[in-house]
Amino acid sequence: MITIEQLKALNKPENIAITEHARIRLYERKIGIDDIVNGICTGGIIKQYEDDKPLPSCLILGFSMKSQYIHIVVSCDTDFIYLITAYFPDPDLWESDFKVRRGR
């Protein structure tokens, strides 16, 4: 299980590995690395995906640099945070706290 303390200890741009797919999505969504760092710094883990491969991952709810709610999905090892995706949650799909999907 990933802890927010583990992520915060690694939370520097040079420790965040971003796949090409994630890089494209961040560009499309106008999310910068500073938003990712700030989201982890201000965030908490709201869901664990312990069965993900090759490493378990988790969903973080935090704040972007412009104080917008942001969801960040990451995995990690002892050296790096691996960014899977990040997005601004759609209020039509999430409860008002952005922690629970609507309809669940």
C-alpha cells in the first residue's frame, strides 16, 4: 500500500517519471509538473489500486497551482513517483467533495 508520506518524500520534479502518454494528456488538459507537485503536496490518497501492475497505484485528490481540485494517479518505488495520469475532476461525475464517483 502506498502512503502519502512516501509520495511527499519523493515529491520533486526530478523524481517524477512521466510516460509519453501521460505527457500528452497533461498537455491536452493544461496541467503542468508544478500542478502535479502541488497536488501531491496538498493532497491525500482517496483510493488504492493494490492489484495494479507492475506496481500498485493510488488516486490522490489535491489542489493545482491555481487552487483547482486535481486527481492524480501514481505508483512509486523507493526512488521515483510514476505518473499514470492527472485530470481536473468533472463535477457531473463526482460528488461535491470529489472523493466519490456519482452513482456509487
